[in-house]
Amino acid sequence: MNGNLQKNVSSGIGVTANFEIGDAAETAYKPVSVTFANVSGSGTLMGTVATGDEPNIATSQLDPANGLNNYWTLTNSGVAFDSYGATFTFLPSDVEGTATVSDWLAAKYSVDGWTYPMVSARTSNSISISGVTSFSDFAFGAKKTITGVSEDGDGDGVFAYQNKEGNIVVNIKNMDGVADIMVYNAFGQALVKATASDSVTVLNKNFPAGVYLVSVRKEGKIFLGKVLVK
């Protein structure tokens, strides 16, 4: 089916909604299957798929030249749930560039920006995600190669570390103007969103032990850094 397809979602454990959808530009079948861990309140879920890049892909970590030339939109209306997993199916001809599916990230765009759900499975014509807690746009592709990435403080990049108080400190080299900071956990969930105007920004949050990705956008460039919280 081309266009929007709406499905009723009833309460229960392990509830699945299958969307038999395709894109109007290619009239090709590109379904999505969503399985909820637990649905506590019934409602509807609408799905659609479109040809081309997600309109906001330039602000993501995805390389638009190495990925899937489709994106899906899932819209929730009233369904109360804890989390879900989803499998997106595509055609091999939809793949752009040289990157293989095994290299792809899953990316989810909403009004709060991009997050990166955990990929649970990949095949030559499908990709699955899990542990997701909201619906919006979904895109898939290889991680872009970014000039200026620094994880050790060298060059025009980002140095992130844990201070003695347990906070994450972000040091932006050659800082001029303002920058947008995002902190993600290992599952791609956005934990902190901040705006920096100084070269050193202290993020006062009780971070559990683990590895975190710090993304900084300034002057049209994205800089990445990792920090280990002990």
C-alpha cells in the first residue's frame, strides 16, 4: 500500500503491528513490523515510507551518500506502552554508496533532534532495532566521516572527561560563538542537550558508570568525543 496505513493496537504483552506499506515513487513493498513489549493502553499506530533522505539528515551522524534511500515515519495515537522493537524491510536497489548493512547505524529524528536506537539484527534487505520508547522518523546508513573529530584533545575538536565530582566536562577547542552539545548513552539514547558559549562546559548530571558519546555541533561541523564514567 502506498501512503499512510493505520493499525489498531490492543493492550497486551508482545503485541505486533505489521505495516504492509510501500513508497509511491517506486511502488515497491517496504513493510515495517513493530512488536511492543507491553501495551497498557490501546490506540492506533500509523506508518508510511518515503523515497529519499530524511529531510533533516544533514544534522545527523548518517552519511547521506552511504545508506538507505528511504525513510519511514511511525505516528502514535493513544497507544500506551513501555518499549518496542521494529524491523524495516527494503530493496537492495535502495542502498546507496559502498557501505554494507553491517556498517549501518539506525537513526531516529524527532523535534528534540536525532537519537540512535540500538540495532538488534541486520540482513541484506532488513534492519531491526530494539528498546525504543517513542515514534517518529527512522533512517539508516553508515556513520559519516567527520573532519575534526578528536577523542584525545588533539586538533580542532572535542575533549570530554569525567571530573572528580562525577560530572562530564566538555572542552571545545578553538571555541568561537555557540555550540550545541548532546550526550548519548551506549544505546543511542539522548541524555543531555545543552548550549555552550564557553570553551569548557560542565554537565551536572549523575551519570551511571559507562561509556558515553558527546556530540558537539558548531559552525556547521559535528565533533565527537567519548568519555568513560567510572
